[in-house]
Amino acid sequence: MTEPPHSATAAPANAAIHYRAEAFDTNRQKLMGRHAAGAGFLRGFVTHAGVDAFYCYTPTREMAAHFKMVVDGSGPPRQVKWLDENDAAQPGSVGTLYLSDPNMAPAAWRRRAHDQRLYSICGITHTTASAGAMDMITGLLTAPIQSWDALICTSSAVLETVGRLVAAQQEFLASRLGAATWVLPQLPVIPLGVDCAQFAPDESRRDAARAALGIGVEDIAFLFVGRLSFHAKAHPLPMYLALERVAQALARQGGRRLHLIQAGWFANDFIERSFRDGAAQFCPGVVCHFLDGRKAELRDRAWRAADIFTSLSDNFQETFGLTPIEAMAAGLPGIVSDWNGYRDTVRDGIDGIRVPTLMPRDGLGSELADRHAAGLDSYDVYCGLTSQFVSVDVNAVTRACMTLAEDRDLRRRMGAAARQRALDSFDWSRIIASYQMLWRELAERRRTDSESATRRTGPAHPARADPFHAFAGYASAVLGADHVVAPMPGADGARLNALMQSPLISYVKPMAPDADDCARLLAALQRQGPQRVADVLAAVPEARRQRLERGLVWLAKLGLVSIRPGKDGFGPP
């Protein structure tokens, strides 16, 4: 889904960004693909959206200030507006709320407490293999999701997985409840993006990078970029076995050395030892370089030094694969597994070579799913076990590596085609335009489509009811308009302020009534004597009335006032 640059007559579509720093931060020890994708999206949106202001939907000013710092770091200072997440209606001023994950249900329930046409909710998939992600996706069927919402699928393989999960949940709900009508979000396929300018080939930097790694002019350098995890990313054995065969063949032909650069990070010492020992055992004829891919300088060196990119993903937690399109932007031909999102990016025989994969038939994985569902296997163990039953054709990998290692012209042709495809299809300028076109389509649906799960009576979210509704039978009485509020001796604003310094009490501050309203009330009670709750509330602005009404019980808890029923149910006794 791409479109031409913004027209002169239509304002570019905008979205409020639901902001949590960790979702957009790559400066971290445990760097995941979703972090890189989030950071790339935000930089791409700031650079290419063409909007007048950027909206940050987050609960504190401090988080909004961090968002502005990130935005300003992507170019000249921009206008940033904070939307307070404590008020779920605020994204309505923009029209779309963008989430950096598929967890759309909580936002939909909160929106239902206001007006479901206020704005659209737009989420995005990352992994779909975890129990949490699957629950988020199947939960869309029972949440008040509307047709003007969207869950962006980053690949056609993800769309197929989402469809399978939703269909299974629909079958269950139909059998259990007789449900026959379903409202789902739009499910567009929009890939992740890449900043092609950042990866533009540069021969002078290439020479320096190869020299720094000791890679000779005639040597061949293969590159893997990504988390170095044999259980949760890509098992290295097929790559090691194939490259050892190629290294031996090159040695027989004329002594050229074969290098393998693995730029990423290890989750722990055990995994690092396993990789290093595995490389020594299975590809001793290959010169192996392990670089910390979390460091921008080393990551850039790896991209510059390589001749051929390879990523033989065999893991269900992979959904799109960001590094193959980064390799394309860098002008590198790729050898990748024919696996999920890689099919949408690397065109076999044009931009690189896709090698076949194989897995067991449906029905042979129920035991694995059950162990994970029961908590017997962690998500990491589940990923590791399932990936052991996915094979990558080692002979095909060997042929592909040998073909590209021996043919410099083919490498150049494929690399040039890959670079052009990245510019045409995956540059963030294209992807952001697709997002904005989607957001305009959702706005039109908000205007025309029928609303689902219209709120009538009862809580907006039945399973997250007002506690004073759900637990109404717990207390001896419920505060009413005719209860009488009387001051306790010495109760005033200074006493309240002193109490608020105690950690036993201070944590309530975000939910407490306005301190000045409380001080004025205590002063009035001391001057005028007891008052009915209705009269107390009439003396404050409507916007703060509910906070004070709730706060009257709190003031009684603090020993600042007493509250009792009025005589005969009304008025001071």
C-alpha cells in the first residue's frame, strides 16, 4: 500500500503516538527487532509525515519531554503536543491513536467509555508466536474493536497467521455462545521500513571497514546481522556447514579466504560460548568475526565490509525480518531462508536467493503448544523446541553461497536490484505514506460505518468495572447527597498538607481531590458548621466536583471530617 507524495490540497494524516520510551529505544543491552522497528518508525514518521505537529499520548509530562527529545534528535526542532493518557478521549483531537504493538483491546475498552467514533486505533504486529501476542489477536473478537480500527500486518505470512488464530477463536465462540456476527479491525499488509540513505553504499568506507577486519581485496565476506540466538532467532548450523564447504572449495581454487561476520549480541555467556564453539567445530576453515551489533560504529563496519548478506531464519517468532531490507538498502545480495516475511522482501533470483525450508504437518505440534500453554516451557524454550523441527536445506544454502561467492558480476547485479527495490518499496518515505493513506481510509470508515457494541447501560468495560459498582455491597453505606459533612477539631489545609507528607498517604496524590478545594472546604466547615454533601459539591466547579465527592470519604479516612446520615435522611441533624 503506497501512494504518491501528499497532494497540495489534502492535509497529511496524523496520529497520536502511544509513547513508552522502551518501545522506540535501541540503546539497550537486550536489543530486539521490535525496538529497532519502533525506533525506525518514529524517525521515519518525523522525517516524512509532513505534519504540523507531533502528538505524544503518554501519562506524564516527563515522558512527553523524552518524546520531544527523540523527535528533535531526528532533525530540526518540531512542535510536539502532549495528550494526557489519563484522559482516554484525548486522541480524538488527532483522529488516530497509533500503538507500537497489537494490544488494541485495552485502548478500545477505554475509548468505549467516551465515544467510539472519537478516533481510530491502529496497532502493528511483531512476533505472533508468544502466548501474549496470540491472546491479543484472539482478544480482538471480544473487545469493542470497530471497523475503523486497524491491525497492521508486517507480512503476508503474518496476515495468514492472524487469520488462522481468529478463525479458530470464532469457531470456539460460535460453539460456546452461538456467536455469528464478527467485527474485526482492518488487516492491511504494510512492511516495516528502512532509511535507505543511511545504508547507501560507499566504496571508500567499504575499503576502510574491510581493512579494519583484515578482509583481503579478493576475500569473500558473508554477513549475518541480528540477535545471536540459536533458539529464538536463527540456528547457525546450516550457515556454518554450508560456508565450511564453500571455504574449502575456495581454498582449492586459489587460496581466497572466506569470512563470516556475525554482528549482533548474546543474551548470556552460555549462548556466546555455544556460538563461538560451534563456529570452531563446524566451520573451522571460515574466518569468523563476532561484532557487537548494538554499537552503531561496529554495526556500520559490518554492513560496509560485507559482500553477501545471509539470514537463515527458522523460528516462528520471526514475522518480517528487518535485516534483509537493511541489506537490500546497503546494496548487498541476500541468501535467506524461504520463510515467512522474507518471501515478501527478497525476490528469488533477482535481489538474492531464497533457500527452501521444511516443517512437519499440522497436528504434530500439539504437544509443544500444550507444554507452553501449561507453563511447563517458557516462551524461549517453546521457540527453541519448535525451531528444532524446522529445517533449512543445507545443500541449497551451499549452492547459493558458492554461486554468489564465485560470481562477482552476479553479486553486483543482485545488489543493485536489491538497492533499487529497497528505495522503491521499503524506504520509510514510502511506508509512512502507506500508513497515512490507511489512516485516511479509517477516518472515512468512522464517518460511514455502523458502530458495534454501542454502550447503553452498565460499565464501559464489564471486566474492569468501577470498583464502587463492583463492590457496592462491601461497605455499611454509600455516600449520598444527603449525608452531612462535619469538621473535626483542628482540621484545616495545613493539617491536610502535613498528612500528605507521610508515605502512608502521599501515594494517593494523583487521585486525590484538588488540595485547594479541600482547604477551602475545611475552612468553610469550621466557619459555618456541618453541610450536606449536595451543598458542598455545589460550591466547586463542575469539572472538579466528582473528584471532591469521592474525596470526602478520603477526608473522613484521614480524620479531618466526619460523615453521617442527615436527620430523617436529609439535612443537618
